Amino acid sequence: METLLLQYKRGLIGAAIALVALLSCLIVVPETQQVVIVRLGQPVRVVNRYTPHGDFGRSGAGLVWRLPFFEQAVRIDRRVLDVDMERQQVTSLDQRRLEVDAYARFRVIDPIKMYETAGTVDRVAQQLQPILNSVLRQELGNRTFASLLTPERGEAMARIREGLDREAREYGAQVIDVRIKRADLPDGTPLESAFARMATARAQEAATIAAQGQKNAQIIRAQAEAEAARIYAASFGKDPEFYDFYRAMQSYDYTFTQKGSNTSIILSPDNRYLKQFRGP
């Protein structure tokens, strides 16, 4: 009986050792990671490698075999990653200092090259950060501050991305995009003087628009008065007596109906000014 119990315990121990050995031969690779299998310090293969336009769920992720103790699994993020640039001052072509805050987005496309040159994704981000600073400073230094407020900014970003991508390829990475989050003038006198120049320019533009509007209004008013005078002349020329009567009525209305006036007017009945009151 004791012999059977001892054999049973040995069987359980052997099964447990076999199960542990089996589990140590298996690793789980999620969809978000690509794994470099390193055998005795040398990368031999890649599991779940990134492929452009690859179908999700058919990339090789899942359970993967390896040789325990001889093969090491180095996990590398398969997703798009960010690298932030430290906020720094850049001098533009028109000698204006700018406070620039930018970031880049990249992914690892050659995990073996990345493992051999950088080792980890964090190390790649650390290597790309000073390169981004240098490329950004060089490109913005060849452009004016005003160009950053126009569509020309997109061209500058494309050139910065191309320059950074060339350097990132050395680490097995691909730069997808570069963006400037903020590009401001530094606080203090430069910023205040820039605001003052902007306010002056807007005031001058507003004065120019107002003067042009007044000029156009005077031209339109003069044309309207000339057209009215022509119509009046053409109308009154057909009946001179009616024209005299109309002008006399206008004069009477202006003279005798002034509000708030205490002036008295004394005229003789045969005064020519009152001829319209006497009738024909």
C-alpha cells in the first residue's frame, strides 16, 4: 500500500513538472504586441510582426512555442506611439522668438532592427526626442512667424516629418505624423509689443475701410441728388407755372412754420412774395 501511494505521489510530481515545462514553452502574444524571439542573445524570428494594411485577427497573435531557458521573448508595442518634445524657444526667419510645443507619432515596423539598435521602445522615444527638437528648430528657423498661421504650416510639418522619419528608420521605426500643439510668442515685452502692433494694424485697417465707405457714400449721394435734380428739371420744365407755385409753397412752409420761433413778419398785401395767396 505504501508503495502504491509513493508511486502515486511520484506520478503527480512528474505530471506537475511536465505541466510546468509545457507552460514554460508557451507564451501568449496579444494583438497589440509583436514579439522578438531571442536565442542565446541573437534574434531569430518575429511573432505577430506589423504589416501595413494587415487584417486584424490574422496577424499571428495567440499562443506561441519557444524553447525555455534558451529563447527569450522581447515584447514590442505594435500600436502607434507618441513622443513629446520639451517646450523650447525657436527663432524664426524674421528674428522672432517662439515658444514651440510639438509631438510626433511613430510605430515600430522592424522589431529586429529596433532590438539591435535601441533595445526597447522607450529607448527609441528617447533617441527620437532630441532629433525632433533639432529638425523642428532647423525647419522653423527658415520660415517666418506669419507663415505658421497660413497653409504653409502644413508644408513645414511635412518636411519635419520626412526629416525625422529618415532618422527613425535607423531604429526600425516609422514616423507617421508630426504636429505643433502650440507656437506662441514668449511672455513679456515681445508678446506685448506684438499685440500692440496687431492692434495698430487692425485700427489702421478699420480706418481705411471707414474712409472708403464714406467716400462711396458721398459718391452715391451725389449721383442720387444729380438724378433727382434732373428728374425735377424735366418735370417742372413741362409746366413752369406749376413749378413757380411748388417752389412758393416750399418757401412758405419753411418761412411760416418754423417751430419755436418768435419772429414776426410784416408784409403789405401787394408784396410779390405773397402773390400765390392772391390767386390768378
